[in-house]
Amino acid sequence: MVSARSRLVAGYVRVRRMNRLYVTAEGARDHLEERTLRPQPYGPPRRLRADVTVSVERSQGWPVYRLAPKGRAPRGCLVYAHGGGWVNEIVSQHWRLAAQVAAEVGTTVVLPIYPLVPYGTAGEVVRRVAELVLAGRAEHGAACLAGDSAGGQIALSTAVFLRDRHQVALPRTVLISPALDLTFANPDIDAVQPSDPWLGREGGRVFAEHWRGDLPITDPRVSPLSADLRGLGPVTLFCGTRDILNPDARVLAGKATEAGVDLEFHEAPGLVHVYPLTPTPEGRAARTVIVDRLRTALTPA
């Protein structure tokens, strides 16, 4: 049963018309123009957990933040790619999840502020995020990947890139409502769209067309669902059923089973896009699972 808090979240999203930049191509183009003219701030909230330290450095032109547990040596690291449709900046919910993971897993969380469309492209961003993962492995001994929505696409595409280009299989990749096929061609999306208060196919295609750059839309760096999944490390996947990305999440789960990948699918009936980031009982439960899986993955045997 869906909690009252989750019903309130869905109602809030609908009343605020948060889907207006996704449901039509025109709305997406207007939003892209606005974000290009007036970029959003990306810094962390002034108040995060007291048991976490925050630092930032510039890496090849990107601000890269690090959150670490205060007063103790971190175990491993997590590289987190934030969501936002490849057009919106990191927000407080991302920062709070990163701080929770840093404190409760006892790890360093690396948060890259990657370039957004129309300037950022999938090929550049996936390559650079892969470099951050490799640097994290070299420094901390182990590294995991995670991301939500557009960041989930980046995370899975990066995991595939690391396997193919560097022969690296990660100990855990966490995907929160990931965008998996940027053609948005799955016919089952039509049945989900009326109940999704947040996302839409037509606007998603506008942002995806910019994001792919000079790559084909089916390139795994753009649409990781098109990749051969064999040889990937364990994956934890979250997706609600009131989310047009859910049909592709189901396809991913099926492909992973066929490929012999250890994929744990948390499908949440009646819940909206990126529900693990919401201030709800279901969100808290999902975050507990995320912390547990990362702690296990990053704890030395």
C-alpha cells in the first residue's frame, strides 16, 4: 500500500506541474533556453550532516565535490551522478543522499558537477566519470557507482564503459529510476504516461538529442539498455510504477537475468520517479537498502 506521504508527494508534483518541461517538445526547448541563459547554482546546502566533511576541487574544468565521514578513515568510494534530465543541476535531495551514504557507509562520495546540455554530451561525461571511478579505485582500493534518473543513465553507461575499455567490473552499481533507452520507444510507456506526474516522452527526446552529441542514440554511452550486459558487476535497481522509465527498467531486469548479471530489482507499485529521494517511508526504506548494499560492497573481505 502506498503511504499517505507518497500520495502527497505525487500530488505535489502534479500540482506544481513539474512535468511541463517533459510532456511537450516545446516545453523542453523553452526550459533548455531558460537554463542556458540562467544556469542554476550547484553548491551544497549550508546545513548537511555534522558528521560529514565537504571539500571541492577542480578537475579538468569540472567542480568535483567530496563528502567523507568526519573523524575516521573512509572505506572505498562512491561516484554519484546526479539526475535532472541532463539539463538541471544537482539539488538538495542529491546532497542529502550523498551525505547519508558518506556517514552511514563510512565512505567517500565523489559528486562531479558535469556539464549539462546544450554543452555537455554523453561521450565526454561518461569518459570523465569513468576516470573518476578509476582514480577512486587507485586512491581508496574500491569504488562503486550510483546515479538517479539521467544520472542513472550515466552510471550504467559508465559501468559498461569501464568493463569494455578498462576490463573493470564494479562491486556494486546503484540505479535510481534510470533513463535506459533514450529513444523512449518502448510501447509500454504509453500505458504508464497518464499516471506519471513528472516525466514525458516528447520532452525527454529533446534533451536526449542534445545529450547524445555526435553519438548514435543507441550507443551504450547514451542508451545503456542497448549494451550487452554480460560481465557487469552486481546492480541494485529502484523504480516506481508511476514512472515512464519503469517499462525499460523491467527490460533491463530481464536482460540482466539472461546475461547472468546479479541484478536486484526494487519495483515500487504506485510510486513516482526517483522515489528513493523522497521524504517518505518508502524513500527511507530504499535509502536503507542503498546504504546496506554499498556498505557490503565496500567492506574488505
